[in-house]
Amino acid sequence: MSGGLIVREKEPLNLEMPFSSLDGFITPDESFYVRCHFPIPEISPENWSLKIEGEVDAPFELSYDELLGMESRTIAATLECAGNNRIFLEPKVKGVQWGLGAVGNASWTGVPLSALLDRAKIKAGAIEVILEGADEGEVDKSPKLTGKISFCRSLPLRKARADVLLAYQMNGEKLSANHGFPLRAIVPGWYAMASVKWLRRIIVTNKPFNGFYQSLDYSYWDRSGPLPTLAPLAEQQTKAEIARPENGETIPANSTYRIHGAAWSGTGDITRVEISLDSGANWREAKLLGEPVKNAWRLWEYEWQTPANPARHTIVARATDSRGVVQPVERSADRGTYMINHLLPVSVEIR
Amino acid sequence: MSGGLIVREKEPLNLEMPFSSLDGFITPDESFYVRCHFPIPEISPENWSLKIEGEVDAPFELSYDELLGMESRTIAATLECAGNNRIFLEPKVKGVQWGLGAVGNASWTGVPLSALLDRAKIKAGAIEVILEGADEGEVDKSPKLTGKISFCRSLPLRKARADVLLAYQMNGEKLSANHGFPLRAIVPGWYAMASVKWLRRIIVTNKPFNGFYQSLDYSYWDRSGPLPTLAPLAEQQTKAEIARPENGETIPANSTYRIHGAAWSGTGDITRVEISLDSGANWREAKLLGEPVKNAWRLWEYEWQTPANPARHTIVARATDSRGVVQPVERSADRGTYMINHLLPVSVEIR
């Protein structure tokens, strides 16, 4: 544990929230999971600037102070690591062994990416926007990309213009180094590898970008077309996670127990969370808490009148979103080691 | 050896021409290298058809007889496996260990792909054409593509329309099963993985295709843009290969020896081949034979008056093409295990 977070990796730093500690819509900075690919860059705002270049008529550079002087916006957004829940995959796969807690929800304050793109005057024919972080290091997959590379991801121009925020505040405080100081992208509804931290450059392109982190990594086999094609991970898949009970928990018989958790989806609002107390044979409606907030998770609860006699129960939660997408029972192998949203049972003992 | 060819792999079948046997502009079918990814499909023309579909207004299907009834064209084209010369890489890398002979030049007769595309009436917004072969099997790289896949590659629409031939004859004879019967693509100037064999389907798309054989395989890191991007292999790199002498050959002193070979380039005509007899210190002009034929190799020779005394010599050949591209001394690591065209020395003993 490190300040309440589970250490999954020290170098680079990968910290997980113990999901059983979920207790509110907003995840505080110190409880928010941390995902790094390389050492955290030490950036002082005086020496930092953001460049906007590529297929634009008016490339420019922006200082930290100039950025803070621009009109800002605050949004809530749930970030989930694309490898969240990986520890539950069988057989075991490579990669950081995330449990339930590589996910968090925060409010983010910053400048809409569209404002910068408008100022740069995008040329006709531009199709993507590459976000480049200042974090760098070596990678090792075949074909080998030699030397140091920076973490970067591209977005379709349409998404970049729609709702992407360049955030310098998290939950009303200056962004911490762990979370991307001085500036990070927030790409609502997408897995968090798209929300590039320690932003230093924005490049508009007229060709599809096929960088390391959207081809050899953070990709899956998309079979929606005539033949399978390697596609970058994008939208968060519809999912409910149970915070309590934890797997293996003992629960008093003949009592009222609050089963609760969070649910989210990158393809719509959460419209329903159901609970099964018998391993998926029967389902009951859970209560959605609060009001829906676009691109943020929805907390939910279910009051369980526990049985009078000792027994084992396997509890499962499943979410449905406003597009009718229901969380799947089984997992598609085409997703590699990412996009893990099949149903995860929680075993408890009534005593 | 198998009918004069070196067996590099039996299943799937991968056969190489002993390059020292080069003795003419045209490589006969039985001397032509064979590259397979999966078992060779057994196809009878009666049960075969070619489908043209996707982003077209008039999809259609074509029988073998209909194809033979269309206006035909005959072109010469050099095909080179993208992994040719792999055996010379140090340290050793995975993949079929091709020597000098995964290359050949033939005349190909068939129907221009553009004729079929015109007939299918391509929709506005189409950007690529996928060629799919009937050869199928399983592959194993991460992210794992489960189940059987067919061999397929896409071409930019511009290239597909420009000069791609769908060939049913090789050197005036019906295509053999080894070379793609009943129909294969010939993509002039490109590495031969693009010249899909056993063609069964042509799919026009309005999205970039990122299939297995142009992303996890047959790709390289392209650094021509602002950030490295994984790109499909395409044009053959400028190269001269020495057929004779072979490495380790003994040559009589005080005699006339004919050093000879072939040179080719996917980016222009070969304008020059030079020979060094001293490991690259000094260069002499070789004689280009015949006339240039677009997208075909150029044979060359150099008459060497060998020294009077016993000695060791390291012979190197290097090619230059009409765009001024000179064969490189060193190899770029970004090319992975493909596009091998750095200078390859041949050691001989004068005795």
C-alpha cells in the first residue's frame, strides 16, 4: 500500500485504488489510481510549453500562464485503465496485474482542445490529432521500435473537437505530478490511455497515425468489418463493479447488507444495474444513486436481506447502458489483455 | 533441394532459388522461389470465383472462364520476398532464413485490377482495396488473432488503380498451384507479400485496413512523420545481388572472371551498379545488360582481370536507382526482420 493505494509496480509507478474503499461519486487525488509507462517527468511550468503544430495554418506555442488565462471548463469524467480487472483473466496474461481499482472519477478543469484547434486553424484534409506526453522510455515488442519513444496517442479529429479537455486541475486542485502536471488530456468515455498525461505537443495529421500505443499496444482485433483489423482501444466498455462485499467476505446471517458499487459505459448512460445472488441464475434491480452525469460513473446499491442460515453465495452485478448494451457473461479473445468487462463473481459466506 | 530449389521450410512450403544459378532475365516457374504462409489451397476453376465487393455500387462475381475472356495484359515484374537475405542478419532473427534467392523475375499475363474496379463502380470515399487469398491458417502474435485467418493485404486505391495486374499466367503458362493458381495479384515494385496468391475476394473499403499481415507482420517503423508510426511494407528497396562468385568461391589467378548478378528497385529504374573488389574502399562501374524494363530487375556484369598472385578479396556490389537512391552500407533497425538491402560482401580466394 502507498498512501492507501495498492502498489502494482514501483518503476514505473502503477498504483491501484482498493475498490472496496469506494465511498463517493468523486475519487480524491490521493485515492485515484496511477498509471505510468515511464518515469514521471519532472516539469516546471516556467520551462514548459504546449506546441500545436502539423496540418494547421497557424501553429503556436502556449505557456502555462497563457493556458490558465484562457476560458476554462469543468467536467466530471471517469477514467478507467484499459487493463483494469486483468488479474481476473485466466490463463494469466502479461501486463500490470490490476484488480478492480484501476478506475476513478474526478472533476477536471481546463481548456477545451477544440479552442486550441480552432486557434491553430486546421487545414482541410486533416483527420487525426496526436497527443504527445513528455514521458519517455524504451519499449520492446516486435517489430522493435529502437531508442526512446514518448507516450502518444491519436484521436479522430471528430472526437478531438467534440469534448476533449486539456486539464490543469483535478477536483479543484492543481494537477499532481502523478496525474500529469502541468497538463493532461481528458478524453471522456474512452479508456484512459487516451487521456495523455504530461502533455507537451499536439500534432494535427492528414494520415492515420499508427503509433506504438495504438498498434502493438492498446489495440484489439476489430471484427466489425469484412476482415479482422487491428484497431486502437477507444470507448470504455459497459461495466458494473462491486465495491462491497469483497470476494471472500463473511456476512452476518439474518441482517441487512448494503451491496454497492459503481457502473460506467463509454457508449451511453448507465440505465440499469442488476444483482444476482445465485451466480447469475436470477437477477434483481439495484438502485441507481444520484443523477446521471455524462461520461461519469453511476453509483448503485442493493439492500440485501441476508438468509437466516449459513450458506455460500456468489454475487454478480451487471450493467446496461442507454444504447441497450449489456455487460457480457463471457469475454471475447480478440480483446487481448484489455477491455475486460465480463461478469466477475464475488463469493461470500453467510454465517 | 527440391527440383533445383533450396527447401527452407516444408510446411508451409518455402523454397528458394539458388541465386548462383541466375542465368537470364526471366526466371522459369520451376526455378522461381515459393513463399507460403499456410498450406497451398487446392482450387478447381469450376468451383472458384472472384468476388468484388465492399464500397462499390455494382458488386459482382467473376468465373475463371469469364476472367480468361477479358482483355489481357502481359507485364514483366520482379517479385522479392520482404524477408529475402534474412539469413545474413546478425544477431539471428526469427522467420524463414532466406539467403539471396527469395527473388525472381517473370512475365505475368492477366487482367488489370483497374478494369474490375471500374466495372464495380467504386463509391466516393473509398480509399483502399483489400486483396484476400484462399490460403488460411492460425497465427500467433500479440494481440492474438484467434481462429483461422486468410492471407490478405490492402493497397491504397491509387496503387490498386495504377498498375496492379491479376495474373492467371506466368511466363506464358497457366499459373501453377505454388504460384497462386488460379489467380494472383502482381503488385509491381512492391515486396511480394502484396502480390496475394490464390485470390478469392477483392474488398473496397473507406477505412484504412490494418490486417495481421500489414500490422503485426510485414510492417516497419516509419519515421518520416513527426512520430514513429507502424507502416505496412510496400516498395522494394534498391538492391544489387551478386550471383557469381558465391561466397567462399575459389577463382583462378591471372584470368578473366565474370562477376554478375541482378539489381532492382521499387522506387525507380536501376541506373548504376558498382563493384568493389576491396570491401568497399574503391568502386568500379559494372555493365548494365539489356534495356531497362519498368519494375523488372536489371542484369549486370563486370569482367574481372584477376590478380597474378594468391590473395583473398571481398567483393561488394551496390545499386543506384533513377531517384538517386543508393543501396545503404548499414541497416536501419526500424525495419525489423524485413527490407534487407544493406551491402552484402562476398569473400573469394584467388589461387
